[in-house]
Amino acid sequence: MSVMPAEASGTKSKYDRLIAAAQKVPPVPTLVVHPCDESSLRGAVDAAEAGIIKPILVGPAAKIRDIAAKHGMNISSYEIVDTHPRAQCRQKAGRGIFRGGTRSRSRAGAICNRKISSSP
């Protein structure tokens, strides 16, 4: 039995439909906590380029910029909240939606010294 990719068969996958629906509304400001590896940072950049999120990167700024440069990602238009070590990331961005190289429980905490509005 032959299996065709969704694009070839003319149908869209659930993932494609979800992205299309998300692109119909304004990008959501999204805290991306400790995106200090290529995969974590690329996910945020790809989602931003797709018009789904407005990333606010929380972590060691120099390390985040180095990873972006090393992998050819342009993050110049994104806000970066410089923190170090990881404990400060947790405090600054306790409600982060995406998480980078952190454990799920590390998202606990309150947003410090900053108010994030979800309205455009």
C-alpha cells in the first residue's frame, strides 16, 4: 500500500490546520525560557516567522545571541531579558509557554520587574 504525503494527496495534516488557524489571529507575546540550544531557539524563531508568536527570550543574552549567530538565526527584532543563572530565568519568566533547556517544574515562579500584556 502506498502512502502519499499530505501535500501530495491534497489534504492538510492536523498540524498544518493548527498553524493556519493560529496565523489568523495576532501573534501572541510568548516567553521562551532559556532557549540555549539550537532546537529551543529555532522553535521560537520558526513560530515567530510563521506569525504565531512574538517571542520574548529569557536567559543569558550572550549565549542566546551566540547560538543564533552560529545557526544563522536573526533574532535582532526579539526582546531578550538577560538572566543568569537558570534560577533567575525561572524567576523572571515563571509563566513561560515554551521552555528551552529547562525542566517543566522550573517554570514555577512569578514574573519579576516586568508586566507582559497579551493584547496587541
